[in-house]
Amino acid sequence: MAVIPDGNRRWAEDKGLPSLEGHRRGCERTLELLDRCRTDTGIEVVTLWTTSVENLRRPRVEVNQGLPVIAAFVGHLASLGQWRIGFLGNLDLLPPPVTEELRDYAHRSSTVRGPLVNFAIAYSGQEEIIRAVRRLLESRTADGNPLSEGAPVDAVELARHLDTAGQPDPDLVIRTSGETRLSGFMPWQTLHSELYFSPLLWPDFDESALAEALEDYRSRRQRRGL
């Protein structure tokens, strides 16, 4: 399952609170739903889009307030010892101390036998594909097998160089806040995903809303192609 947890800022604005409070409440909601996924649904991989590349272009004060909240949440999740932690995106775009902190959490959780939660941070779907192409070219060059007419690239080979290499594609993508687009989120991996759009802002997307989304997914007839 992949989630675009949208609407934290709007939730705070609607309640007359600082945007930081929306992000904090969003983190609390995320922890509740991850726990539900782990204990009740059997979902083995959850990917959360927490920060896009465009988000990092917001006012510096807002970015500098938001990133520590995200890092603290990832650290708390790592301390529970229930999830493995992975990342999508370009962490090198973040301040070096934050990047080092996040990578340390991923390393410390690598031996956990529980499900995997990916955080898409400083993420752009287009840039992920560009990174994958670069990695593929570097791999081919290192193996002495550069691209040529006699050595074409197929989808399986390119997928091995995506940020999600070795992971299953999401069966279901949930986006909150009433937006009905993916905004470039995992464009390669969501080719056959079912999409669910909720009008709720993320801090209001509770366990009953998740149950409704999962029930809607189960009721659909999954097909490949048109």
C-alpha cells in the first residue's frame, strides 16, 4: 500500500493552529494507521510520501520546522523495533545532519523482521526514473555490457534500479484531502495500482476511514490492462 497523506497544513489552518501542529497531528495519525496495518491487515509494505522536492522550496522557516518533525517521527518508529525503514527520494537534498540521522535509523532497523515502511522524502517520480536510468547505465558500463542494439533494456532490468528495487508494486494507493491526482508519485510502480481518494484531511483519516478504503479495494475487480 502507498499513501499520500495530504492535508496537514489545511487541517491546522482550519483550526487556527500553526502548520507545525498539523504535521505533528499527522505523525500521530500515521503511527496509528501503521500499527493497524501491522497487526490487523497483513500489509507487508507501506510507502508514505512525506516530502516532495517541491515541498523543500517552501519558505525556509516552514521547511526547517517540518524536517525535524519528520526525522523525530522516523526515529520514534525505529525505536519501536516493529518496522524496517526504507527511503525513496534524494536524501542528499536535505541538510546533512538530517540525512545522516535518517540513514542511521534505516541502518538500525535493517535487522527487524517486521513489515517495511518506506518514507518518500525529497521525492519526485520523474527524478526517480532518471536516477534509475543513470544507475542502469553505470551498472552496464561496470559489467562491460553498455547499451547497444544487441543489448536492449526491458522493464524488468530498469525496475531493478528504482528506489523500490526488490519490493512489490503497491496494490492500493490512498490520497487524502480531496485531491484526485497522484502528482508524480511512484509513476512506474503504480501502473496497475488501484486508486482511492478520500475527502478527509490526513489528521482526520482514522482507522475507520482506512477500513473503508481497504473494503473498497477488496470490492473491486482487479484487472491488468484497460
